[in-house]
Amino acid sequence: DAMVIQNPRYQVTQFGKPVTLSCSQTLNHNVMYWYQQKSSQAPKLLFHYYDKDFNNEADTPDNFQSRRPNTSFCFLDIRSPGLGDAAMYLCATSSYLGSYQETQYFGPGTRLLVL
Amino acid sequence: QKEVEQNSGPLSVPEGAIASLNCTYSDRGSQSFFWYRQYSGKSPELIMSIYSNGDKEDGRFTAQLNKASQYVSLLIRDSQPSDSATYLCAESGGGADGLTFGKGTHLIIQP
């Protein structure tokens, strides 16, 4: 089945130790997104890739970076995680064809714990 | 800053009844609207998308959009205990932009 896969599902890191979260998709979608969702809060968009074009949200901290080496994969790098970065990180994909925003499909998420 | 507002609940509905969830949004330029269901500890799952004024039905679910009032709703008929979850309303201004989500309404279906 076509799907969005995130690895790992759970990640424990130490304060200040860099961490990379991975997302892959078999949907052949041209747009990939990263959201951060803290407990009892709405998912918050961090950035997205439209094909190879990177689009950063204005309020995304510099501590968060992303890479998209090819259509199928996208990575979220947190350079120096703080306690406040503990959250569920959601990857989503969609197919933008030049008109309306198409449905975004979410992966299962990676829950990050910072000690 | 775009905003999507939802009553956080909890909204408690008896099994078999109609659950009505509401959402308002601030950006008149918003074009696409989505309802996602999220179980605790899981990722959002799409329930409905709606782009035009009026009603859109899919099984037990009906989404309603009123752009003049900047209002979106979701009706769930014949509510089941498995419908108990947080329902997230989201909007997009178009293009490949990401979604702006509301904080969600926690729905409880009482057996």
C-alpha cells in the first residue's frame, strides 16, 4: 500500500545532542511537510518542500533544519534539542497540481523525548 | 496570522445520536478545508475535505462550508463509541502551503 513512513517511531535524545528524524513516502507526492505537535496542541507547520524548493515558516527556530535528497525522502534535523522540543513530529505529503491544496496524508509520527 | 478556532470540548454525545462539530477561520482567502480525526497518541487521519460552499456527504459524515460566515462544520450521524477522538479542523490558503489547524474538539460518544 502507498503510504508515508516515519522512523523512528520513538526517539529519546539528550539535551543538546543532535537528532535526525526520517520520513519516506511511496505516494510520489511532490510536496512534503513537517509539523510539530505538542501535547494537547494543534499541529504547527515547521517547513515544507515543494519539489526541491524549501519553504521555511517565519517562526520556525533556526535549530530546526530539513533536507530532501530525493522525491521519496525528507529529513528533519534538530541541531541542539532543548526540553521544549519534546513533541510529536509529523510528516505529511500532498500532491499539488497548481490549483487547490490537495489532501495531506500524515505518517504515524515520531515522538521525541529530550532528557 | 491565520487562526482556526474550535471549541475544545469535551463534547459528549450519546451513541446513535448526531455529533455536531464547529470551526471558524480568520482568513477570507482560505480555499481548502479539512477535517481530521486524531486518536490519542496517533497521527491525524483525514475524514473529509471541502472546497465549495454547501454540504458534502460521505457515509455518516457531512461537512458544511459557509465562506461568507467563515464557518466550517462536521456532522457525524449514528455516532459510535469508535468515533470518540479529537477532531481537528484545518484550512489552507491554496498553493502548496501547509495547513493551519485548530486545537481540536475532543468528542466522547457515550455507549
